[in-house]
Amino acid sequence: MQRMALTDQPFETHGTVKPYHPFDAENDAQVLRKAMKGMGTDEMAIINVIAKRSNVQRQQIKLQFKTMYGKDLIHDLKSELSGKLEDLILALFVPGPQYDAYAINKAIKGLGTDEEILIEVLCTRTNEEIREINEEYKRQFRTTMEKDCIGDTSGHFKRLLVSMCQGNRDESSTVDMAKAQAEANQLYQAGEKKWGTDESEFNRIMATRNFAQLRATFREYTRIAQRDILNSIDREFSGNIKNGLKVIVQCVQSRPSYFADRLYRAMKGAGTDDDTLIRVIVSRSEIDMVEIKKSFLEKYHKTLSMMVKHDTSGDYKKLLMALIGPES
């Protein structure tokens, strides 16, 4: 059996927001208090603090603010801010797993189901992140994320989400070439070679294998099928299961590229999908925003900063630009 250890794409790479040094939660709390005290609000003072602190540091500031002033920082921010700037600043004060749990719950419990958000979160997070989201979901909503997904989706898409909810993908970087060849053939037999599609085989392989293994399998698949796996998924699947499988493939190939797509689609055309813009920039700012910016430029021949600048305005734009950071 031929095995080789390949360096997988790192799950955590380069964020544009990093822990601030030297960090002084007491001083930051004083700055925020002063920015909101009296007539008017000094939004830039708030932005200058929040955009340069990590999420962990923001939690410390929130605690320090209540300790010093006997007031809730989030309550004060809500009373002083409005619109998309308020949405963005409040999002930045929510711990990552809690933020994802809220996004999943909103996608399920809102009017209809926002399958794109379910796919974006559940198909792109690491095992550890999924487990933390599961714990947070149960704590916040007194039920499990899996149970809510089952109740609001159906068919093969439901099964894919249940698989993703387990947070149990192999995250090693070992590649078994014999298995890659065998499973590429199994995918071919389950799809292109078959009248109809055996969706369970796609689910089994896509939900369990590590990313390096899947990249090897996809290369073998292209050799066998004479077309790439994304093309085959387009031909063999439809609806939400197609979209979910495609996102897994995109993340295997390049997670930053997938998020670059999400940001581009949030801004292209008439109007802006601010919820997606906020969610992606907030959730990726400490993880891989540097790579997302690079991928955005390569794919769309314009900088992410330029597109955000043209698509947003005011202090909301200033804070987004601060989170994205300067283009290299």
C-alpha cells in the first residue's frame, strides 16, 4: 500500500486582525466610554480600538467595561450606534463559535431556510470549530444543531449536513494513493458511469477523508473520468446537495478561494448582501483574510478593498476596510 505524507493546506493561516500588543483592557474600556459619553458618538475612536483587537481581547474589554462602570458595553454600543455599523461592531464582540451558532439558528428559524449559510458554515469549519459550535448551539438554543438541521432539511442534503455536524473528518495529512485510486473509481462508478447517481458514496468519501487525500482522489478522478470532479457534480446533482458538495470540493482545493467567491457575490450586481459581507469578514479576519485577499485579486482582477470601498459607505466602510487591512 503506497502512503505518503503530504503537507495539507493549514486550517489556520494568516489573519489581518491579530492580538494587539501591548494590550490594556482598562485603557480600551476608558476610550470606549469616553467615545460614547455626552452628546454625539465618536465612531472613529470606537473603530480604532475594535478593529485592532482580537476577539479574545474584545471579550476582555467587555468584561473590564462592566467591572469599571457597572454597565454593559454591548447595551451602550447598541444605544449609540445604528444601521450596518452597529451590526458589524456587535458581530465583532461575539465569540466565534457563538457567532456561527447564531448564524446557523437564524438560517433555520427564519422565514424559510437559508441553505447557503448552512453550507458556508458547516462545510468550511474544522472539526474543533464544529464541536465548539455544537456546544454553543446546545447552550444557547436548548437543542442540538443536528436536530434542527434534520427538522429543516431533507433527502441527501440533510444527510450531508448531519455528516458535517459530527466534526469528525480525518484531519491528518497522510495520503494513501491506492485508496485515492480506488475511491476515485468508486465516485466514477457512483456518478458518471451509472444511470442515476449513488449519492451515499459521494457523501461517504467527501465527509470523511482529509483534504490531502481528497486532492489525490480528485486528481485520479480527472484521469479516470476525463473531466474534473466539479464538472461531474454539476452534471450528476442538483439543488442544495450539489451546492454542498461543490463547496467541500472548493475548500479542498482552496478555502480562501471559496470565501473570495462569497465576498464577490455579496457585492456584485445591484445592492449588497451586507449580512454575508459582515459574516465572512468577521469570521475570517483572524484566520485567512490575507489569503482571501490574494485569491480575490487573482480571480477578479481587482482588490477586495477596492470593491468594498465602492460598495459601502461611511463609518461602516471604514471599519470593514480596517478589518480587511491594507493590500500588499
